[in-house]
Amino acid sequence: MSQDETTLRLARHAATLFLERGVSATTGDDIAQAAGVSKRTVWRHFRTKENCVAPLFSRSSLQFACHLRDWPTDRALEPHLQICLAPENQSAQDIADGILVARLLAVLPGEPDLRASWLLACHEGEVHMRDVIAFRLDRSANEFEIRLCAALVSAAVRIVDETISLAAIVHGQVLSAEEVIERLANAIRTASTLPFCDPVPPDPFGDRRTMVTEASR
Amino acid sequence: MSQDETTLRLARHAATLFLERGVSATTGDDIAQAAGVSKRTVWRHFRTKENCVAPLFSRSSLQFACHLRDWPTDRALEPHLQICLAPENQSAQDIADGILVARLLAVLPGEPDLRASWLLACHEGEVHMRDVIAFRLDRSANEFEIRLCAALVSAAVRIVDETISLAAIVHGQVLSAEEVIERLANAIRTASTLPFCDPVPPDPFGDRRTMVTEASR
DNA sequence: TGCCTTTCTGGCACTTAGTGTCATATTATT
DNA sequence: AATAATATGACACTAAGTGCCAGAAAGGCA
């Protein structure tokens, strides 16, 4: 088994255990046993216990930066996201991992250590997004404006992720793919302070900063 | 000595040691000895080693939400910040703590555990800011738009903090109070997607979303 | 296939992080 | 000054995490 496979397998087992009995009630031994490896191997793959789920979080947040990178400049955001997030374009494993992440996000309020790991992953995504935005605008990733914009967009995506996960898992509120994409696209447009996402898709309100939420619908 | 005093004293000693020899080379014993308390007392005040500096980070990020709360609705942002951040309105201890935080932010790139603590503190500030923004707009802090706006403003403040600290500590680039305030105010206006900071201060560009940075000056 | 190098893993001893518990010291209240 | 409440110290203990070495597993090469 390859390095990354083991890491991901451990991450999934750790996530399941964290969800079943909480982080503090899960030991490194438990994770090792569940994955069928020695305790030593766990600490070889992860620096700390909470970091065991980091690969899942990282994937989720890095994935989005990649979608943005692959986004053709001559296409609107919604149809692009529709293609990226379509179930037929994701493996069964990817979908299962996505659900695992959503369930983890739903328990963040009671698990501060898990939130630290999540925020760290979001920060990774933010750094990645600097490069993406800088590339799309043909600017340097070190400029203050670029880093600010990346931080804002990342924060917007994070809030949407957290909100949707909490709504779906805790309140059993199932959202359609279209609703999720609409929320995501609106939040990104709201947050993007630089025109990296041109062309602006058709907007009936004529203001790309108008937010379409449940309140205004 | 009161509870909070001891906590802060420990935080300052921990920060100093972290800066001197790095987080991983500092033990809980070291922090306890430096502060003249027993090891047990350290773990009574803090859940983890990295959390020892959290009070300093929290103060920094909660402070800003408080400044925003106390901001009169009929005054522009810059003069208000000028009053809040004026040296004569801060104790010597506050100023020293601020420098300590700046030095910690400057070493974040090499200390992931410290960054986790910092991001957690920023999240605290974000949650606080929801209430502040909701109050200023007479809305509910649970609305999606409010939480999104708070996240964006918090992210903007965080990026400014990180940028300025890195510039000052690592590159020895000293900024005047006016420059700091200008950057901060501009970033906040850029990030604020809801009109919680009306009245809009005079802007020669006639666009409150225009950013004044070194590039455009 | 057999040999060799590289990489990954297990086991064990060890240090540090962090907790539970109880006795003592400190502070506040009256 | 007596008492209740709270903070601390000391010690034993569990869990987190590291260093080290030997062995297993995978990958190149004749």
C-alpha cells in the first residue's frame, strides 16, 4: 500500500471514531487498531491526533482552489461548478469523503481541536487560492490585494461549507445541488474584491454584489 | 494573584519562550518555571501547550470587535481607530502585549501549531463580530449574510495584522500609526458586504470598494 | 528469477503532554 | 477570627509523541 493511501485510510478511520465517540475519547491506539496498523505508524503519518483528519479537510479546501484554477475565463461560475460537483464526475470514495467532512463540520462547535485542524486546512486552501487568483489576473501572489482577495474568497467558501453542513447534518435540511451551487457562487461573488471571475454571469439585479439569499427570494 | 492575572502572566512567559527557542523546544515545565508556578498550574490554566499564548491572540482579535462595537454610527472609521489605537489610550502592558503578538505572528510560517491557535482566536473574534454587526444593522446574528460579512471583515483584519507584523518584525519596515489605520480601514471597507459602517467616509475615488494601496498611490 | 536498494512498518524504550485526586495555602465573606 | 470558596502544589497515572533499530515489502536491474 502506498504512502498516501495509508494516510487517507487512517484519516477515514480517525474521522469515523471521532464522530462515534468524540475526539478526546479516541486514542491513537484506537485509530491504529481500526486501520489495522501499529500505533507507531499512526504517529509516523500524523503529527498530532487531531491532524489525523487533516487530509480530508485539506482535500475539501484544496479541491475548491483547483476548481477555480480550472475555471475557463469565458464561462460563468454556476455551470462550471455544476460540472465540477456533479456526482458522475466524482468517485464513490470522493462522495463518501465529502459526507465525512460534512459530518465533521457539523460537530465543530463542540470540538475546538477539530476546528483548529479545519481552520488550518482552510488556510492551506487560502494560500493555494492566492496562486490561482494571481494567475488569473496575471499578477504576483505576494501582492497585498491578491492575498486579501484570496482570504475573503476562502472565508466565504468556508462559511458556506460550515452552514450547509450544519443545516444538512444537524437540522436534516437537504439542499439540492443547484441550491448549494447558487449559494456558493453568490458568496464568492460577494467576497471577490478583484475581478478574477469575469465574465460576470447574467444577474437580474444588475449588481454583482447583490446577494440572493432565502430572505430576498 | 487573581485567576486572569496568572493566566496572562503565563501567556507572556510562554510567548517569550516560544520566540526564544521555538514551540517544540519549550516544555510545559519551562513555562511553569519561568512564571514561578508548578507544572500542574500550567495545565490547570491551559488545555494544551500552544494554547498558552491564546489569551494574547484572543485579546488582539476580540479587541477589534470591541472597537467596532464602540464605533459611533455618525463618525468615520479612521478617526475612531485613531482614538482607539492611540498610544496614550493604552497601558504600557497593552503595548507590550501588542508587540509580543506581532512577533508571534511573524514566526507563524514556521510554527503551524501557533498558527492553529491564532486562527482559533480569529474565529473567536469572528463570532464576536457577528453580534456587533447584527447589533449595528438591527438584525439577527444567525443570518447567513451577517455571518458571511463578519467572516469577511475578520479575514481582512487578520490579513492586515499578519502583513503588518511580518513587515515590521522580519523586514524591519516600521509603519506609522496613520499608515496602519489607513490600511486597516481600507481593508475593512473592501471586505464589508453590508453597510454596517455607514456613514461612508469621504472617498476621493467615489467608490467605497476602491482600495488604496502602495500600487495605486 | 534472484539480488540489491529504497522505503515503509513494527516493537520497544523513553520523554513530554495532560489528568485525577487530595492536602494545603490563599483569598473573600461575615 | 472563624469559615467558606477558590487557587495552588505534589504525586501518581494515562495518553501523546519521538528515537532507534531490525525486519518486511516494494521497486529497479542484470
